[in-house]
Amino acid sequence: MVGLATVGAWLYFCSAYTGRTYHQNSTYRRLAVAVYIALIAVKVTNPLHHGYFTATTIATPFSHLSVYMGPLHWTAMGLSYALAFVGYFMLLELFTEINFDTRALFALVGITAFPVAFNIIGYTTPFLLDITYEPLGVVVFAVGFAFVYIDQFNAVQLAGERNDPVIALDADSHIRDANRAARTVFPGIARAKGTHLEMTLLQVADYLSSDDPILKHQEEGQTRYYHVTDTSYGTAKAGLGRAIVFTDVTDRERYREELERQNERLERFASLVSHDLRNPLNVATGRFELLREEIEVAADNEHAAAVERALTRMDDLIDQILTLARDGQPVDQWDAVLLSAVVRGCWEMVETRTSTAKLRLDDDLTFKADQTRLKRLSENLFRNVLDHGGQDVKVTVGALSDRPGFYVSDDGPGIPEGDRESVFEAGYTTSKEGTGFGLAIVAEVVTAHGWEIQVTESDAGGARFEIFGIETLA
């Protein structure tokens, strides 16, 4: 009965080792326990039905007990060996797929199954006792696994869990093996078994000892990037070896480098706007004021007023462009912010031009954001509403009910469905006095946080800006 239980332990090991989840499935677990209890019940109740075995005392040629195995015994044995071979299949399939040198492991599994031949000899001939010899195979497997091939078993398991390149090293950093993906990335490694890692892949060895885990590697004239991890395997006492895993992060690194180049261009652009444009503008504004005083231009002179409006508009445009450039950079400082506190502060800062505009706060929300840029986002949304919503516009701010995020809605004229994507483009405006950068800045702030924004129609028929994808805090 104890030996029969090892079939379940064997299947559990094979499933877990090969990365399957059968051993975690509650249905399979209950089924295994039920089958085991049923077999035990058949064994224990054999004196009642004699279906498992019968024993007869025979006097010749000497007094002995002759045991005859019944159909229930052979059914139980057949089921046990069938389940055991399911475990063998899972192991052999893994050994074949990962393309490591697993000949020794194949041999070990073969030796484990070899005692089946002893069972057949014992049943058909008088040379061996008619008993089950499989426990000998289990012992061979256990000893081989624990003391001889545990490093290879660990290396195979690590390689089998992923399709990434994997190089297996021994305790002294000599190359033991590499999977197919590693041999594709490092063609010479197939001939480097037994050599020290530094002798074959000096660049990899240097990266393992450096603080930068990203390895640049030239492949077919292109630079690819790998995140290099060093994982020990074997028991802590034995210290049998390590597996070097190369995770391809080329797309991520290329995106990061492109983002850095964009940020550098934005910085240069902001510097250009700030110095090369604002300085001449300041000179023009100052000279215009001096000229107007010198020639005593009338306060209501339309030409002077037009020049002054143009200079003021250029100054506003420069401010908006600088804000757009700087707010588009990724957020690197996050604060815990309360939606209601930010909204109330921004509403007070915005020049409403009328005292009849109303603000209403619905559900509150606490989340992570760059507080300075979030305020700029809110102020620009409010200015947009007040510029287009009329003197009596009512603004509502609250938390979204279906996903983490918040909204700003109004009861103004709204935004036509065909224009809801265009409103976030720089320079888009329907107002003669507008710069067209207000909602573009909103979109840049949203993108810099990694959020999303969309425009819909509010319940009152106006515009509703929904911002979602935020990280809320309890």
C-alpha cells in the first residue's frame, strides 16, 4: 500500500518539474486520492472477495504457500505502470524539446524503467521471484537524481521554462551546455563546452560582474539587447552551478533610446524658444513701449493696439510651447494627490471672467501623479470649458464609475464627434484669441503619466473629458 502511493508522488514530481500544472489541479488531486482509496479498499477487503489474490497451502514438493494474483491485482498493476509511463513521457518530452545534452538523463530514466523486465522474467520463469521489482528502479532514479545528475536536472528545468537563450555553467563558471536559442545567438558556444566563460564570452562575463544588466550584442548587422540574469541551481550546500538567461528586451531598449532622443530634441527646442525667440520678443516689446511714449501714440490708436495684441499673443505662444515641450517628458516623480484638493485650487487660479460659472465635485479620488503637471492639466481643461461654455457654464468633476480615473464635464455646447480627436492637436482652436495649445498640453500631460484620455458627450449635452489608466491609492 505504501509502494502504491509512490505513483502519485512520481506524477507530482514529473508534472512540477516539467512546468505543467496537473499537480495543482484540484480535480486531478481529488481523483488521485479517490483511486488510491479504492485500490486500498480492494486490497484490504481481499479476504471477502479474493479478487486481488488467493493463497493456497501446497504440500509438494515441500510445504509452501502458493499465491495466485487475481484480475484486480493486474488491473491495479496495469494502472500503476500506465501512470508511471505518463511521468516518463513528460520527462522525455522535456529532454527532447529543450535541446540540451540530456543523454545521461535519458539513460537514468531508462534504468528506472528497466526493472519492468525483471517483473516479466519473474512472472514467466522460475529464475526470479514473482514480485514487483520497480522499487529498485525508483532507488536508482532517486540516487542518480540526488547525487549524480541533479545539476543537469536543474539546468534542464531552467531551460525548459523559457524559450530564451540559456547557458549552463558549473560551480567554477565552466560552460556545461547551452540550448538551441543560445547557440543561435552565440554560434561558437557549441564547441566551447568545458571552457571558462571568460575565455569564450568575455563580454557576457564582464556584464555579469557589472551594474548594467543590459547586454548589447551584434546579430546579423543589427544591435540586439538582452537582459542578463544569473540564476544558481542545485542545493545551497552543493553549489552545483549557474544558469545564465538572456531575455530579449530589444524593443524596450530601442523605445527607451528613441524616447531619450526625443527628450533631447525637446530640450533643445525649449532652449531655442526660451532664448532665441523670447529675447528678441522682449526687445521688441520694450522698444515698442519706448516708441509709443516717444511719439505719444493715442491710447485708442488701432495700429498700436494691434501691435500690442500681436506681441502679447507671441508671448503667450512661447509660454504654451515651452509648457508643451516640458510636460511631454515622462513623469519621474510621483506624489499622492487628492482630486478634490487639486480641482478646487485650480478652479480658484483660473480667471473665470464671470462669477456665474459653477463647479461641482462628485466622488473624490486619491491617486498617484506629478502634482505640478496635474494642476496644469486641470487649469487648461477649466480654461477650455470657460472659453467655450458660456458665462453660465456648470462644470462637474468626479471619479469614473467603471474604471480607475476621473472626468471633467460641462453643460456647454460640447464638441462635435468628428472633432474629438483633433482637439488635442497642437494649434487646433476655434477661438480667435486662443493659442490652440491648451488641450495639446492636456494630452501631453496625460501621455507623460502613462494615462489615456477620451472626449465624449456629457449627460447635460456638453463635453466630457475622461482620463483613465491611473494608479489609485486606498
